[in-house]
Amino acid sequence: MGTAPPPPSTAFLTMALGQRIKEHVENRLNEHGIALRHLSALGHLHRTPGISYSELARRAGVTPQSMQDTLRRLEDLGAVVRATEPGRGRTAMLRVTDEGHRLRLAGQAVFDETDAAIARAMPPGASEALAGALLKALQDFGSPRGTA
């Protein structure tokens, strides 16, 4: 008799599923002409009007230059309008337009659909329990890139 195979690694399975979910979400967002970084910026701008470029970049985990590129794309899409020129630490003075709100809601719908698909793959109540456990694990691992 052989030995039983080791149980699957929770870390590996979580990483593999995370990668598949990210690819799925990015593909669905691409149908709306945006990427996850654009959706993230729209969400931050919606929740915190007047946020500085550097704070917006910090929250997104990107450089201020990268955030400026993201915002330029959102401007090109008509999703945000800029009232001031970009500058280090300067208050962004960006406003989410009706098109930006439409894109943000479309992006939220992508996440809602993805959450529903995950929940369908599990017994009733397991999705909520998993979300709680993942949130706890994220808190235990601290902030990414050593930030507070």
C-alpha cells in the first residue's frame, strides 16, 4: 500500500484561483474599455473627491507617474474631468463624470457576477465563510509592499 498524497496546499490553491479570477475580471472589464487599475481609480475618486495624485497612487499601490497614465486614460474615455494640472502631492481636483459612474457600476457588476459564480460552486453559506476567512488572512499578512 502506498501513502496517501499530501493534502492540497491552501496557499497554492488560493493563488491559482486568484490568478484565474483576476484574468476573468480583467477580461470582463476590458469589454468596457477599462482595466482593474481604472476601476480602482474610479472607486477611490468616487469615495474621496479631491484626493491628491500621490495618495491616489499610494492607495492603488502604483507610482504617481503610473497613476497619471491611468487618469489620462480615464480622461480620454470621458470618465473623469481634471480641474487642475497634475503635480506631486497636489490635490487632484478630478471629478467622476456620468460616464465614469457608468463604468464604475459596470465594474461593480463584474465583481458581483464573479462573486455569484464563486458562491454557486460552494455549499450554501460557504462563500460568506470563505470571504470572512480570506479577510482575516489578509489582515494577518499585513499590507502589501511593506506599507502601513
